[in-house]
Amino acid sequence: MSEPLASAPSDIAALTFEQALAELEQIVARLESGQAPLEDSIRMYERGAALKAHCETRLEAARLRVEKIVVGAAGGAAGAQGVEPAEFN
């Protein structure tokens, strides 16, 4: 039997970006090892997809906060006085 994952799917929203990323990395490592039974692999993949979406949401929120700070510091809308929105790649 495989080890239980860190938290239930309903708990993903409560995870910080760092917690979600760490769990996602664990899932990827376990899936890449090829040692998990098929049903466990499917369950881990589903949880990984939910964790990935959560991380993307957190990153987008952080990007918007930084953009707001940059725009606020410029004293106007994005693009004003040569200020452009921050880009995170």
C-alpha cells in the first residue's frame, strides 16, 4: 500500500504556494519512479493536477500584487511614465 498524501483534496486551498509545490514535487518523483500501482498513480496524478492549478493561481495572485505595487509606485496606470506591468516567466 502506498503512503497517504499530505492532505485531502479539499485541503489544497489551505496550502501555501511552497507547501503545494513541495507536495507536487513529491508526487512527480513517485510517479517517475514507476513503483506505484496503477490506481495509486492515477490518484496521485489527479492530486498533482489540482496542486498545479493551485500553484498557478497563487503565482497569478502574486504577479497581480507586484504589478499593483509597480503601478502604484509610478503614480498612474500601467504604461504611464514608461512603466510596464511586471512579467514573470
